[in-house]
Amino acid sequence: MTAVPMKAFLFDVDGTLADTERDGHRVAFNLAFQEAGLDWDWGVELYGQLLAVTGGKERIRYYLEHFNTAFSAPADLDAFIAGLHQAKTAHYTRLLAEGAIPLRPGVERLLREAREAGLRLAIATTTTPANVTALIDHTLGHEALDWFEVIAAGDVVPAKKPAPDIYTWALAKMDLPPAACVAFEDSANGILAARDADLLTLVTVNDFTRDHDFDAAALVVDQLGEPGAPFTVLAGELEGIRHQGMVDVELVRQLHQQHQRQRVA
């Protein structure tokens, strides 16, 4: 088996590029519920449980099936859920426009380094395309949308993470083999999707995912790191890999080369 050079980075969005869940999506869901005259309130602890389900519409349905079974659902439940989710997306994009949801440490740095190094970039997420566009618009600027060759998002595939379909779809669009790519994730569902797409994966945890099972990840850190604010390694091995306390292109390239050597062996 021949070693394959690293050619692309594929990024999850929620919790990976930005801490969107606790103070973004959760808040937006609650605003949508209030707007619809519902007395539902998704607190931090409850929302942490709901995050076991990927996809906003799927999360509402799961909530009704497991946490609010007494709710008298309308005849057209699908349309009701879709309407709530649409309102939630509007609130979420407003929060982004107000600057309430910044990128995580090191994200912009790594994206710019990857572009300078000639690496191809893509998004692979279960969130809606509108949410992706809004996040990039209000953090990196509208022109940054062109940084990403493929934005695989929302319902572009029927099976959401932990199914690997969103990654498989993105790889097909880029015409790249998994061995040429590295995925960046933050959750158990994400790492399962990336693993089953045969992708080398680096994980940056957040408050909701710190205790998830990341055995399939090549490296788990608390954040990507910035000059003067290094990452903390939570799992994985950096022996023999040069780094400066930041996840940069060179560190990822060394991880990728190490992984390729193991595959070839």
C-alpha cells in the first residue's frame, strides 16, 4: 500500500468551528418556542442530553417522544416541527449577526494556514446551510465562503451523523479518497461518522462533549491553541511530533504521515 499525501481538511461546524450549541442553538430554540407560545425551556443539562440526536428537527421530535410526551401534537407534526426549526434558524442567524457566537480559539488561524499551504477545505455538518453561511459571514466575512470547496450541510443526505454519509458525500464531490483527508470534529456522533468514512480525525472537545468516547480519534485536545495559549492534549500521542502548543498544518501533516506509515506497514 502506497502512502497518500494530505490534500484536504474537512470541518464539522457546531462545537468545532464555534461554541454554537450552549449559547447559540439552545438559546435560539428557546426563543422559537416562546415565539410559538410554547412553555418549553431547554436548559443546559437537558440540551446536553438532546445533543445525543443530530439535526435540529430530529432533536425537537426526540424531545417530544422522550421528554414531553404529554404534549398534544398537531395533526401535521412534520410541518409543526419544520416551522419551529425555521423560526429557530432565524433567531440563530440574528445571534450570529450580533457577534454573540465567535469562532473557537485557533480556528481562523488554522483555516488561513491551510489555505496558504494549498490545502483544500470543506464543511461536513448536520446543521443547515443557512447556519453555516451565517456563521462564516459574521466571523470570517462573506468572501470566506469561497474558502470551502464543498459545504455539505443539513439534509443533503438523509442519514445524519453518526452515519458517515455526509463525509462520503463531501469526499465524492471533492473526488478525493479518505486517506488524503483529515476531519475535525467535537462529538461522539462526529467521530463515529468520520471513522466510518475512514477518515483520520482530530477532536477538539467542548463543555458538552468532554466526556464522550473518542477512542477512534488520532488526537483529542481542548482547543486548537493560539500563540501564548497552548492546547492541552486529552488523548492521543504526540511523541516524535514537533509542535508549538498549537494545532497547525505542520502538526496535522505529521499526524497524517504517521498514520500513513502505520497503514502501509
